[in-house]
Amino acid sequence: MSELATAPAEVPADEPSEAELLRAARSRRRLRGLLVLCVQFVLVALVLGGWQLGASRGVLDSFTYGSPSGVVGQLRTWFEHGTASGSIWHNIAVTMQETVLGFVIGVVAGVVLGVALGRVRALAEVMAPFIKAGNAVPRVVLGSMFIIWFGLGPSGKVALAVVLVFFSVFFNAFQGTREVDGNLIDNARVLGASEWQVTCRVVVPSAMTWIVASLHAAFGFALIGAIVGEVLGAQAGLGQLIQQAQGQFNADGVYAGILVIAVLALAAEFLITRFERRVLRWRPTALSGSTGL
Amino acid sequence: MNATTTDAVPAIELRGVTQRFRTPSGGVHTALHDLDMTVAPGEFCAVVGPTGCGKSTTLSLISGLKAASAGRTLLHGEPVTSLDRRVGFMFQTDAAFPWRTVLDNVAAGPRFRGVSRRDAVAGARDWLRRVGLSGFEDRLPHQLSGGMRKRVALAQTLINEPEILLMDEPFSALDVQTRQIVQDELLGLWELTRPAVVFVTHDLEEAIALADKVVVLTVGPGTVKDTFTIDLPRPRRVQEIRFDARFVALYERIWTSLRDEVRLAYARSAGADPGAPTKDATPSPATATTATGFSAPSEPATTPSDDAEVH
Ligand SMILES: Nc1ncnc2c1ncn2[C@@H]1O[C@H](COP(=O)(O)OP(=O)(O)O)[C@@H](O)[C@H]1O
Ligand SMILES: [Mg+2]
């Protein structure tokens, strides 16, 4: 900018070329990113360091509050020697299976029902009170019911995840279907589309913006469903590990479990964001901006 | 029009059509009242009238997207019961599917109608060439200028080779230069397949330049006030025909008919007295031609340079 401003207008040769401007902008952006990363690193170091320091000095009771070194030790034990309920990988696999299965079933059910009710007014009118009632039930209490129905196996956890995912996706799919530009539907119909084609080729792609937006929260709900289900009673899984640690007043164990879950959730979030970018490539402005929040 | 078309069954026939709507406050609003109108096969009919007089509603009825409250709508002598495959409809606002490329947008009609993907795409390429959009097949609609988006809509509609073409103020969002170019293109394409056209516009100049017949609707509830035959020779060039003495004479006659309706509509919406002068608001052909009276370009612009921002 400053070069541009100082360069005399009659001498265009002195102006930085487009490539130079781009390069300057890029290096400025990289520098900024680096700075943000440094600050973030310092923040983490401060919190963890303070925690560790407090624990080792006895300011924070390490039995109650645990300590970073204790958490690391717990994680090492889990990954090297396994847990009381099999290897840590087995536990992760169990939780992820429940989560992903609950997520997929819940999303499919939510999208199908949301689009159907959004398209067919009569259906929406009939179903509205039931959906509202279902949504009003605090869904975590359904976990106890599912344990009675399905026992301690994974089915109950999947069911809880499905219920949680379903509602978050359903309302978005329904709203997205209602918001589809009527002009586009009319255009498709005049061009020769059947009602089914209108649904598949116009309504669903249009509502995709809404549906995909709900997937971030939905995966979180799937994870909550699986873990709460495990905490309520299970033979394996991360929720069950946390539950065990809690029973033994092992604060480090609880934190270690939370840490593993957070890593899994972040990995899933990354995948969903990639999927979102791909599905909504056509949009004039990308949804997930550079702020990444 | 000529003898062959007047003898035949009309392509479009509206008989005593009335359309009422429920208003949000629970009342009934009459948009069209006892409307009679016929369009012969191959005839280009322009419909003008003040805002809110029911022009768009008329097109919805012909297309079968809406059903009339009373009266009969006939296409080629058969009553309209649902959407008719012979009808093409170009909407006022952009109706291209924003997630599809230009090529897929144009291929949409044949695809919906069961044509194989290969044939549909081949046809779409052909039509994109005809509207001067070769090379833009892979663009998304939002990556095009306003004029180009209109051409996509035109190709998307015409690829189905409609016998009846409905157009709702299709070019109102374009700047004057782009509009004239696309108007000429429309006339050229219309000559290819010669569908019956109902072209809704609020621009009287556009109506006269394009049409065989101009129908003036009254202020709402809309009904036909006057019908004027436009006996200007074809082929026409939109930029030049406005200088024609016959054009100016027709403009004055039709404007006299339309003016009262426009004034009335304006008075209603503004709550002002109906005698208020509104003639200044609408350009006479003389002022309009001086405003845009540059030498006509010899070729339709097919480059992205004809940037016209819509909305
Ligand atoms: N779906 C609808 N519900 C209620 N009123 C409507 C509806 N569609 C159109 N109208 C009314 O009917 C009249 C004619 O509308 P329209 O055909 O869109 O007019 P134009 O296209 O000539 O501007 C307007 O007064 C409008 O408010
Ligand atoms: Mg209109």
C-alpha cells in the first residue's frame, strides 16, 4: 500500500506487480498466523504450567484436581498396558462405532423426515404435535429407558445417539425445505420435473446448506449420546472408562478420558468441515470463513 | 397477423378468467377480473399494464402453476388442468439452479423429461452456442453477468422447444444496452421455432419493438383494456425500429391508453390525487432514443464484458 501511495502516478513501472502484491499479502498473512499460534501456545503453557505447579506445590490438591503429569501417566498406562475393560483402542473403537452408527442413522432419519414434512403440508400438520412432544422430553433420561430395553450392549447407546442426532438434523432439514426458493421449484416443474424429481434435484440440494450446518452439532450430540449411554452402564467404551475412574476417585483418569474424547471430536469436526466445503462448493461465499469458528 | 394463424385454433385462449386471492387479513383480493385474451400459434403477444394489475398472475394461469377462480384457460383448444409440457416459462427473477453449472442448468429440462444424459448435454451445448455462451459451460450462475444469466434462462427454456413461451419481465433487471442486445437475440431465437409468446413487460417500447400484438391491461383487478396490432415489418432490429415513424405513432396511441391506468395505479399506491401528472415519469420514445441514441453494435456481445448487475 505504502509503495503504491508514494510512487508517482506517471511512472507505472514503479508500481509493484500483481504477483508482488499477492506475495506480500501472503507473507503478511503467514506472519499473522504465526503470531496467533505463538499466543495460543503461551496460553496453553500458562494454564498447564500453573496447574502442574499448583499440584506439585500442594496448592491444588492433586487427589481432587489431578495434575497434568498424572493425566499423561494415566494416558501412558492406558495406551501401553490397556484398561480394565480391554485395550484403549478397543474402548475407542466401541465408542466410535456407537457414535458413527448413531450419527448416520440419526442424520438419515432426520433428513428424510425433515424433507418429507417440509414438502407435504398435511404430513407436517399430523406429525407436528408428536415431534414437538418428542423434542420436549429431556433426551438424556431416555438413556435409562434404552438400557432397560437393550441391556448393556452398544444398541442402547446407538439408540440414544440416534435420538439426539435426529432432532438437531430434523429441524434444520425441515426449515431448509421450507425456505427453498419457490421460483426454483416452479422453474423445475415447468421444465418437466416430477414431484419426486423436484424433491431430489431441487429441494434437497437447496436445503443442503441448512442440513450441513446442523451436522457439526449433530456429531457432537452423537458423541454425547454414546458417552452418556456408557456412563449409565456399559461393558466397554470411553464413557465407561470415565465412569470407572470416577468410581475410584481417579481425577487423572477422568481428564484423560475427556482428552481422548476431545481429540476424537476434533478429528470428526475436521472431516465434517471438509465434507461441508465439498458439498457447498457452489456457494458464492464459502460458509466456514477464515475465522474457523 | 396473417390469415393462416387467425383461422387456426388459438394457442392460448383465456375466457372470462377471474382470479381471487385470500389476503393475510382474511379478505379477498381480486387480481384479475373477467379477462379475455387469445394468442394465435406463432404470435408474439406483449402484455403491458401498471404494477400489480395481474400480469404475473395471468402467466401463472396459462402455465398451469395456478388454477383460476373462474373462467376457462385453453391451450390449443384443450383446458389447462396441470402443467403442460408444451409450455416454457422464463421467470422475472433468476431461476437457474445455483448449484448446477451452466451446462447442467440448460440440460435440466431434457433430463427431467427422461432424455439420456449424453443427449441432454449435447443439446445443451448446442443451445449454449445459439445464445452465445460457448466456453461458459462450466461456470456457475453466480459467476455470470446479468445478461449472461438471462441467456442461460433463455437456453434453459428454449431447449424444451416450447410451443408456448411465457416471459415475465425477463429483461427488466438489465441495463438498457444489454437489454437491447438480448431482445434482438430473443427475436432471432424466436424465429427459429416460432412459439406463441406472451411477453409481460412494463416497458412499452420493449413491447412494441418485439410484439405482433400489444395487450393493455387495466389497473387491478386486471382486465383487457385495449389490444393493438403492431404491423411493423419483420425481421426487426430493436435498436433501429424505435426511430421508425410508425413505431412512434403506435407508441403514442398505446401510451394514451396505458397512461390513465398507470396514473390510477400510481395514485392508488401513493394515495395521491389521480390527476397528478405522471407523464414525465415514463420516457416518450423521443427522449428515450436520444438517451441511448448511439450507433448500434453490429454483433451481440457474447463476452463477459456486458456486466449488468441484477437486483
Ligand atoms: N399469492 C397471492 N396472494 C395474494 N395476493 C396476490 C398473490 N399473488 C398476487 N397477488 C396480488 O394480485 C395482484 C396482481 O399481482 P401480479 O400478477 O403479481 O401483478 P403484476 O405482475 O402485474 O405486477 C397484486 O395486487 C398482488 O398483490
Ligand atoms: Mg409481476
